[in-house]
Amino acid sequence: MSALRPSPITPTVDFERDGVQHGFLRLPYSRDDSAWGSVMIPVCVVRNGKGSTALLTGGNHGDEYEGPLALYELARTLDPKNVSGTVIIVPAMNYPAFRAGTRTSPIDNGNMNRSFPGRSDGTVTQKIADYFQRELLPRGDIVFDFHSGGKTLDFVPFCAAHTLQDKAQEAKAFAAVEAFSAPFSMRMTEIDAVGMYDTAAEEMGKVFVTTELGGGGTSRAETVRIARRGILNVLRHAGIVDGAVEKSRTQWLDMPSGDCFAFAEDDGMIETMVDLGEPVEDGQVVARIHPVGRTGQAPREIRARMSGLLAARHFPGLVKAGDCVSVMAMAVR
Ligand SMILES: [Zn+2]
């Protein structure tokens, strides 16, 4: 089967060597401006003897910045003396997308988080996914993937894991979420789980933890602080980095069903009626979409289909039919 060809990616680091290594996952990509060129995906390995391995990624989507800001810094500062085991850091997983500042890759339009398990003979994005699927994920005991809302969504800052069939695996993931100590912690439901990195990691039995920390195609001082402190907390919690977890209060949230999500049915200009984190009653208007082609037309109201708080909202001022307008979550505990 073609998918079982070896990966074309060559790491310039040795995952078994002690110390700090900064290198690349080199992926051949021949193109007009570079005949025998490669995509050079930055990778850092910090290893100190035997122990658990953490696989840390940002830039799965190229327009989300808290993860890369936390992980380039961690790669620059993590001292192997404080490590027991291995930390593998890929701060910009979909590197072509990250360099372009776009969610998906400008090379092949690939959405990394819909490309798993990938293909070794596929597009650039599929080849990166395949390398994670077959080479990096199997090394990880704990797998942490940073996300934020990107250019089109904005979230209350939360760390998250999924409800899983395997309750022991689920409990380990939720314990790591709790250790991250974001202002909010989410029991997450996916609307479109096929092809996700999350699913690939969970199906391998890994402890998988993710985030949504802000968005809008940029970062904020607060969300970057949350990311940097949180990832160290998770590494301490896993026993990979020395020191005590700096716990702070977190509000657990649940996304119990598809009723969490609201989608635009019209194009127009969006008026948010509720700000992130504010309480919302079932049936309350959370946003209005104003038609702009002519004056004298009433806005279309978007109503919440459950009570809770506003966890995410569409970010840019204009929406199109089908855009995700709002995500509700329910406070638990
Ligand atoms: Zn994302």
C-alpha cells in the first residue's frame, strides 16, 4: 500500500540523544523557486535520560499564535538539567501555513487538523501529518497541541480534552488539563472529528490535551502568559520538568451537544450581543446579522439553543452564510 512508503521527511535531530538540539524536519518540496528545495520545519528536542516523552505542537493552524509564542520560548529556555525524559517541540507544525499567516497551507490548501493519518505520497500537508502519525506520535506519552481561534474565531481562554470511551485515558487527560490551570477548562465535543490530530493521538492511547486561547489572528498578553505558564505546569504534572505545578482556579465547562454551535444562514455584518464569558439564557439573542445590500432591512437574530456562557464568537465584522457565529458552553462543578 502506498501509504506505507517511508516518510520523505528527514529529521536533523536525534530523538535519542541527551541534551538540547535545535534542528529541522526536512521535507523535500521541489518547486519553481527552489528546484531541489525543502520545507524546513523547526524542531527542538530536549532530553535527559529515560522517562516519559512529551510531544508539544503549535501552529497546527498557521494563524494561531499563543502556541508558537509559548513553544519557541520553551525551546529557547528549557534546561535539560530540569528535565527527566524527553520534550519534543514543534512550534509551527504546519510551517508553510504559519509562514503565510493562514489557517491552511498555501501550498496545497491543506488543513493539518483534517489531514490525519496523512499520506507519505500525498501533498505537503499530508506528508507532515503522516510523519507525525508514524514517527512522532508513537514516541509521545503526553501529546499537547496548542490552538487558538485564528483569524475568524475568538475564544475564552481554555485548556481542553475530549470525553473518551477509555475512562482511564480520559481521566489522565483531564488531570493534565486541570494542571494547565487556564481560566477555563473544557470537556470538549468536536463537530468534525475525522482527520484530526486529536483523534489520531487518542486512538493511539495517548494522553492528548489541547487549548483554545483567544484568537482573531493575533495574541494577547494575558493569553500568552496563560500558554507559557500552562505548558510548564503540564510538563511538571507529567514529571518531565522539575518543580511544583502553579495551580490557579479554573472553571470547568462542558459542550454537551451540537446545540452549542450557531451558524450564520445569511451574509452580512455581525453585531455581537454578548461578550465572551458572559452568561446566556436559552433563547437569548447572542448576535444579529445585518443585511448591508440596502437600507431598511431588519437584522437576522441568532439565538442560543442552550443556557450557559459564550465560549467563542465569530471574529471579523463581516460574516457569510455557514460561518460559525457562536459557541456556547455550560459551566460544571
Ligand atoms: Zn486551530
